[in-house]
Amino acid sequence: MSDYLPEEVVLEILHRLPVKSLIRFRCVSKSWNSLITTPAFINSHLTRSHSLLSNSNKLIVRHCLDKPYVEHYKLIDDSNDSFDQIQNIELPLTSRRIQHFRLIGSANGLFSLFEQERFILWNPSIRKFITLPKPCITVKAHGRLTCRPAFGFDPRTNDYKVVRIAFPTEEAKPPLIEAYSLNEDSWKLTSASFPPGIGFSCWHKPAASLGGAVHFAVYDKDNCSRPLVLSFDLGDEVFRLMSLPNCAFSGSNVQTSVIGGSLSLLFYDDRFVANKCCAIWMMKEYGVVDSWTKLLTVDLNKEIIRVLCLQKNGNILVEVNLPSDWELSSYDPKSQHVKSLGICGRPYYFHVDNYVENLVLLDKPNDAVSKRGACRKRKCRLTSDKEVCQLQEAKHLLQEILQHASVYELQLDIIHQQQTIIHQQETILLPLQEAILHDKRALQLQEALLYELETILQQQTEKIATLISQIEIMETAESKLVFLIQRLKGQAEVETMLQQKTKKMTSLKSQLEKMDTIKSKLVSLIQQFKGQVGEMSSGVGDQSSAPVQQRSQQRSSSAGQEM
Amino acid sequence: MKFCTVKQYFDDENNNNVTNGIATTVIPLPNKHLKIKANNKEMEQYEQELLRNVMPQELTKLILAANYLNFKEALDFFCRTVANAIQNKSVDYVRKFFGLESDFEPGEEEKLCKEFAWSFEGVDED
């Protein structure tokens, strides 16, 4: 083949090749390598990519799995209902904070990720990422900040830009704004003035990139928190506000998006706990307030937690909370049926975008990836390549030895002898190996026996444990009985004491009774004496009365003394 | 105008770029285009028939002819065909196809290959 194709023709062919082939054909020759990596080719390939039929129905899904903290990017064919997965690409970089990166946004199949002040641009088409230089607005320089980032594509300059709107924690100060341009590879502070009295409805969801501007969902602090759309033009770096029709209710959670090429808003309404829903509005004509139309409402009361993207067949891709996991699913608004697509991941970290193959970042210098961050698969391939090279080198050495046969004959003889020895040793080894195998089997049997014994031991120890517990129970019962017996004994003693006392009491009572009878007898006697004395004194005369009275008095006093 | 170069071709007798065989394949294409117009399937069948008789290496000659004749549809068609033919092939195949040689230094090519090793997966064997 002596015909050389002119460069313009080669370019025509290259423009029609897919990204994977282009990357590989960089190795064809130096001229092809330089052709493929010029920014002009990268740009023109992207514009042609948009028009290719094979690219018009692809979606790229970002989902994050925990442990390992890896982000997956799946390419999916959206042209039919079966939702085939074409490819799965992993981000070959792990976050230093044992978490996932946060997504700033995506445009033309290029993703922008960040953690703290480390910003990354990642192109899954060519599996390449670059780390952006340090931004101008940092915590060191400006104190603590709350930052709203955004990522967008400016078709006028074919430039990708990362925007940061940083609010110092002292509220009175206006925010600082800077933008990174991929073409210039540098951050620059802008003099754009952020409109006062405006607050962001949402700080972390990606801002929609459309027509060379990034769009944020904001609210008017001074006007009953009326919702608005704030756009930042990536070309002239000017903020503009867009009103929404009055009937759009104010939700605290509003997100901008691009649906079918038009700016859209997702209103998450959770004012009523029993009736959560998400309303999708679309601005059919850019810039015309009256062209805002409500597409549909998605019911969020069951499993659906977030709306992600609209499919070609009218279904909606949603994030669904299932009992076992969070999954990407397809929701049919007509039948209200949710069909799981089997892609699981961390909730609120799903992201879906239209996908176009592109070569952006190919011409940028490679990132020095830390060993920790490098893809394990690539490492394995590199080591196996090394082994292949080593094998090839060994081959070359052997050939050299054969060429110098006369000098190395002796060595060959020695090698032969050694080989025979090795053979003999192998023959010796074989029965040993068999013996080892036998031993292994015996060991296995013994292990099985041991296992059985162990289980028996376990059962016995369990029995012992139950017996011990029974004994303990009995001991406690015994002590209780002893205690009771003692109490009873005590009670018996008390009873005997009582009996003795009652006996004493009865004896005393009997004594008292005796005394009472004696007393009564005495009293009756005294009365008799008194009667007799009276008779005697009255019948006989007074002569004997005085000594009789004296005798009766003496008798009564002696009777009294006897008592 | 599709045929200004063709007119020049016929006027200019001393012509090395386009052999007769190629000319007979390329020139009838615009007529066929007009007849079939926007019927893609029929065009595809016609194109496939054309290609069955043409070796892959011949395609580069066809492309040169179409380029020389300034014939955009044919150029687009042939480039597309070449792209489809080579897209899943190895680097060596492509070099042979275009008659190119590797002008890399020994270490450079390896570096490039290793950098994007994933792009060499699933490549057709030569």
C-alpha cells in the first residue's frame, strides 16, 4: 500500500470512530496521536457525536456503593423499554475522607466532583480524571464559608466551567464568586454581584446547565420566600433572575434540571405529611415566564423518594426506598407502576444524565494518582504486563545460551545430572505425597471425631450447668427451710414462755380466789361475832358486856392479825 | 456542484489519481442517489452490495478518488465504511490497512498502551 491518505481524509475517518477505538489508535503513529489529542479535534468530535444516532439514546447513571466506597457509572440504552446496561465504569479514585465525593454537576458526559476544597473533573468515556488547581476562595484565606458550587458547559467557547459562590459565615458580607475555566486551567474571581435578598432553595443538588448558563432554584427573602430561578451566565459572568408563575407553590426543596432540552424545576412539596409529592414544571420557551407548564406530579407517599430524569418513552427514572436497599427504578405515570432496574446505591447520591461519548480531558496532562487511589484492576494488569516482559527477556537469554553451546556444554551436563537427581527425588516424593494425603485424610477423620467429642463435651457441660443451677436452687430452698425452722423454733419457745406465764397466772388467780374465800369467811365470822356480841350485850346486861366486848374485840383483832 | 471535478477529470487526460475501475464504481453513485433519494434501507442494501465486491484495501483508493472528485456523499459513505471496518481492530491491523509505520520510540508506545489499557480489551484478532 503506497497510497497515503491526506490528513483531512484521515480526520474524516477518525471523526466517525467511537472513543474506545480512538484512544487505542493513538498508538498507531505519532501523527495519529497528535491528531486525536488536539483540542480542535476533541471539540469537533463532540459536536459530531451529538448528531450520531448511536449516541442519542444513552443515559449515564451515577450510583455510589458503600464499602468499598466506590462510585459506579453505568451506561444504559434508553431506546427501548428493556433498559439494557451497556457498560459499567468505576471511578478510579477514592475519597480521602472514607466517603463518597459530592457531585457538583454533569455536562456532555463530563462530571464534576468535589470534597472540601479538592475539585475533580471526570470523563467516564475515556476513564480519565484531572484534579483542578486550588481555588482562590479558601477557608485559610477567607475564613469559614458556605459554598454553592455549579458546573456547566459554554457552547460559545467550548469551555467547561466550575463556579463557586462562597458565603462567609458573617451574614452581612456579600458572597465571593469564582469560576474555573477548563480551557485556561485556572480559577478566577469574578466581579459579578450576587443579587441581594436571595437565598438558595437547595445547596447540594446539581444546578442545571443550559445554553451556556447555570441555573439555581432560589427564593426571595424579602418577598414571602417567593421562588425564583437565578441564572449565572458562564460567558459574561452576570447573574439574572427569572420569575415563576404565581400558581407555582413555594416549596423549600426545589431543584433545577434539564428535561427534553428545556429548563425544568422539580418542586418537592412536603408540607403535608400524608400527601408528599413532586411536581415537574418545564419552561417550554426559554426566558418566557408564561411558558412554564406543569408536566406532571409524582406521588412520593410510597417508595419513591426522588425524581431523577425523564426517559424517552415518557417514564420517569426515580430513586426508590425499598426495605432492603435504595434502588433506581422506572415509574410509569399512566399506570403508576414502579419497576425496579436493579441498580442499588446510596440514597440521594444517584444522578442520571444524557450521555454523549466524548474525548474531553484527553489533551490534559495526567493526574499523579496516589497509590491508594489507583484502580486495582489497572495495577494487576501492569504487574501481569511486567511478568510478560520478564518472560520474553528470559526467552532471549536462553537463545543466547544455545548459541554458545561449546562453552556451556559442561554446564548442560551438570544440568542433565541434576535433572536426573530431580527425577529420582520426584519418584521418592510421590509416595511421600501419597502418605501425606493419607495423613491428611486421617487428620480429617480425627478432626471429625474431635468435632463430635467437642459437641458431646458441650452437651455435657450444658447438663452440668443445668445441674449446678438446680443445686443452687435447692441450696437456696434449703437455706430458706433452715430459716423457717429457726423461726418456728423461736415461735415454739415463745409459746412455752407464754404457757408458763399463763400457768403462773392461773395459780395466782387460784390463790387470789382462796384469799377471797378466806376473806369472805372472815367477814361472815366477824358479822356472826358482832351479832352474838349484840345479843349478849342486850340479853345479859352491861357488866359482862365490857369484857365480852373487850374479848370480842381481841378475838376480832387477833383474827384480823391472823389474817 | 458534484461533477465539476469529474468534468476536469475528463478534460485532463494525464491522470494518475483515479484508475478506471475506481471511476466506474464512484461515478454512478450520484445517479443512484437521485433515484433512491431518502430511502435509507435501499441505499444501505446498494452500498452493501457495492462493498461485497471491494476489498478493504481498495476502500482507501475509493476514498482518494472520492476526495479528488470532491464527492461528499461518497466520501462520507466510504469513510463511514472504513470506520466501521477498523473500529474494533488492533493497532497493527490499522497500520497495515493504511500502510503506516510506527514512528514511536521503543518506550513511548508502551507507555501509551499502558495508560489506556482498557481500550485494548475486546479487540478483534488479526
